[in-house]
Amino acid sequence: MNDKKNYGFTTTILHNDRQKGIEHGSLHKPIHTSVAFGYGDARQLASVFQGKEPGFRYGRQGNPTISALEDKVTKMEQGVGSICFATGMGAIGAVFQALLRAGDHMVSSSFLFGNTNSLWQTAAGQGVDVSFVDATDVANVEAALTPATRLVFVETIANPRTQVADLKRIGELCKARGILYVVDNTMTTPYLFRPKDVGAGLVVNALTKSIGGHGNALGGSLTDTGVYDWNQYPHIYENYKKAAPAQWGLAQIRAKGLRDFGASLAPEAAHHIAVGAETLALRMERTSSNALALARMLEADERVAAVYYPGLASHPQHGISGELFRSYGSLLSFELKDGIDCFDFLNRLKLAIPASNLGDTRTLIIPVAHTIFYEMGPARRASMGIAESLIRVSVGIEDEADLLDDFRTALAGC
Ligand SMILES: *Cc1c(COP(=O)(O)O)cnc(C)c1O
């Protein structure tokens, strides 16, 4: 493979490991399970620990299998480096642990994955001031900024209501103010959208979802896109300023976020995710077209009160979604009309499975207010635009006709 050539998204993922001279010619990066690593001699051990030469120290901070996946994620996001974590929440938690201190302020979209919302409540309890804003309009983000604002955090297509953040203009605002812009790209994946293109400094991916793509491994990642100048960040410890400033953020996150808190990705999980990632582009094309067909069918059905999918012309951010994203992704949600029992409806589905994951090959469906958003209570749900009857669908790669037929039959019984 020619290192210099500018290969496409899938070619790059498929052939990236081989560029590093893979062990024994194995076409898959082997699963390394060793926790400790040997060196030429004791002096080399010391010099690896002191960061004077490359090498692995201890499995918690990284290993060859994980490092190969980190490199793949970096290529997908066209960043300068990535760190993998045990879960997507491990990655987002590391942003909090490594970069925020009591007295800091952050602005977050209020349309968030439920556990991220809960994490920011935890941060608030520890002295970080968090402003939740409607990030579909940059004006709300700008109005919330204070001199203590360290970062702005948004999702691309918010789970579960599919609001699309004002991604480009928030990027311009953060750049003008020297604020770190963190984008959770889980719902779009780097195949549909690269947050770097709108000025994100750090990109979150829950690898558990579409990148792994088969519901068989948990994982998360943070990618430094190289856009943010870490010289501007006030909380980088002297220890992590030894290399060029472009490395400071990841150096501190790897030590303070991964090493100290220990949410390390397992090598077996890294292998599953790497294999899954090979077909990311194919799956995203298929789930996006299935989701669009399903959204259109639901929107035309008289028993359905509302459908939320950025691919529908009725979606408030349909226009910018079309400009920013390659297609509209696998997440949609909808509300049934009053008086229809959503549990009866769910129980009539034969293919779509009631379960709480996203980005699986199989279509998964869940009543949001009764499950994943139950803990936060009705008031906070209402403020996040979550109706009590909201149903979330993670559309899979089933044959389109079978999928539509499953929903059509279940609706017919309402
Ligand atoms: C699932 C998800 C996460 C968390 O990922 P886990 O691997 O489940 O911890 C974070 N952000 C978004 C948008 C998600 O959908």
C-alpha cells in the first residue's frame, strides 16, 4: 500500500494496520493481552517511562492493539491523535476529569445523551458551572459564555430527539473566543461528518455504537483534531508541556483522564471494534436509507403524531443537515397519537427489538421516557423536548421492505 496516496474512507481503514508492518503478516492487528512490557534493558525501561523513547508502559495507558485502533480513529477523523476508552462515557468523563476544575464554566447543549446530561450534573456538584442551552442556535451559546468558559460541548444529531446543533457557527464562535469546542460525533460518525471541518478541537465517538456497529463491544474515543491551540488552555500541567503544544491536550488527557481514572479499553473489545469499523461506510449508507424510508412512512401514517428525523423536509434543521452531513444517519424518533398504548405497539413488532443500544446492525426500539430518560423526571424531560410517548428507533441494516412491513403491521393494530 502506498503511504503517500490519498485513499478513500474505507480503503484507509482496511489497510491502515498493514502500513505499520503488522506482526507475522497477520492481516488483522493481533489481540495483545499482555499487561506489562519487556525492554532491551533496564535503562530502556526508564527511558520509555520518562517519555524519552516510544514504547508501552502498562496496559492501563495503552497497548499495541488499542494503539492500532486509536490510529484508525485518528485517520477517520483526520486528527493528530486519539485515545480509546472502555466506553463512550469513559471518553466524555475524561474530558471532565482531565480538563475541568472547580470554578470553571462550560456551555453544553441541553439536547444530550441522557448519561452525558447526568455527568454534567455530577460536574456541577463538584464546582464546575454548567450552562445548558438550546444549541440549535449559536446565539444561545454566545449569550451563555463567561470569562471562565473553558469549553463548549455539543452532539451532532442529538439522541433521541434528533435536534442538530448549529455546528458551524458554534465552531466560528469558539475559534473567535479561543474556547475549546468538543463535539460528540457518535450519531453521525466520521463517515457522515467530520467535526474538524467546523472547528472542533476534540471529537468524541462512542465506538460502541455505529463504529463497532454490531452491539458486541463497548468502547469510546477522543480525537484531537489539531484545530485547537493548547497554548490557550489555562489548565495544562507543566509535566505535559514537554512536547510540542499540539500534543499537550492528549498528553494530559491520557495521564489524568485514562491513567488516573482507569477506564481502559479491553484489547478484545478493540479487536471487535476494529473489525466492525471496516464496514462502517457500507452500514451507514444502508441504515441511512432504511431510516429515511421508515421516517417517511411513519410521517404519512395517521396514527403517528410526530416524526423526528433530519432527513425529513419537516425537520427544523433539515437544511443545515443536508449541507453538513453525507446522509442523515440511523437515528429517528416518533410519537404515537394520544390514546395509543406504546407498549402494545412495541409488542406487536416482530423484527424491531425493544432494547437500548444504538448503531447496531439490527433495528432496536425503546420508549424513551419510561427507560433511558426515566431517572431525570418529567420536568427535565419536558425541558429537553422529550414527550412521554416518545419512541426512539435505531434503524438497522435489515432489508427495507421487511422493516417497513414490520412497522406497517404493528401500526395497523393500533
Ligand atoms: C451511547 C452514547 C454515548 C456513551 O457511549 P457508551 O459507550 O454507551 O458509554 C455517548 N454519547 C452518545 C451520543 C451516545 O449515543
